[in-house]
Amino acid sequence: LFYGLSDENDIDEKTAKYGLTDFEGPFCLILAEHINYTQMGEQFSEQNLGKIWRRITTLYAEMLSRQNGRYEMVELEKKRLALLFPEREYANRKADIEELLESLGKDYGVQVLAISGKPAARLCDLEESYSSVIEALNYRSLLPKNKLTPYNQSLAVKPVTYYYPLDVEESLMNYVEQRKEEETHLLLDHILNQNFK
């Protein structure tokens, strides 16, 4: 459903097979990408890392179970979890999700990019919702970690221009070649001040 690989007949067949016929929309899709999970492999053995991942997924399931109502949690590639529930429950579930994301950062050192996708009216519309989340992930360096971000927040990013004229670059290169340390530092400070004041 997320990847758009199913046609209408296939969707009907699989919703019946997996007991999703009573799962009514519109739907809210949240994708949680655990961005430093792989690097944690340098600190922990594969066995312990597996235990940590199972604990993380259990925490998500416990959080989703706090509220009454239907939900689905799907483990995707690259340690991504998709959380799916009726959109009408979003306001009630948002605080729980944000609390869990904060706890994952503080208690486990896990950095998470969590994005809520475009609402999907029906299960067959989940491809569009998933695509909106993936598009938002293209701006990952601008997204806050361990916070729930709407898919369209990343689209509001303003282009940035930088101060770095060619004559300044030429002066900088000359100072470095001549080993004029003090002048080099002053010019670098000037460039940084112009760009980040």
C-alpha cells in the first residue's frame, strides 16, 4: 500500500486477508526513521542491538495501545516504523507520540525523524501519504530530531544566500599561502560574521 504496488483488486483481497476491512479512514500515517540506530552497532553487539530494537518497537506498541482505537505499526527498511491510525485520533495521540520521541532521545540516545504524512482518505490512498513523508525526508538536515513534524513544514524552508565574494576568497588564499595567520583568522571571522550574524 505504501509503495503503490497494489491495484484496487489486490487491495481488497489483502485487506480481507489481513483483517483490515474494519479499518476506516481517513488515515494518519506517521513515519519514524531512527537515524543513528546503525551507528549504535559500533557500541553494541548485534545481539544487544536486536534487543534494543525490540524494546523500541515495544515502546511504540505500548504507546499506541494507550488510546482506544485501531492502529497498525509496520516495520519498514532502514529501521523505519510506519504508524497508521484514523486521522480523527491524531489530536489525542500526538502528545503520547511526542512524549515517546523525547524519551527515546533522552533515555536511549536514539535520534528519530518523525513525520506525519498527508492524510489518506482510504487505504488505497496511502501511497500518496507515504510519498509526502519521503519527500519531507529529503530535507532531513532541516528537520528537528525527536519531534513530530508535519510533512509540509519542510516545504516552507527559505533559500539562503551567503556572503563570499571572489576578492575575499583571493585575499584569504594569499594570506594562507603567505602564512599570515592573524590576517587569515580576522578574514575568516569577518566571513562568518557576515553569514551568521
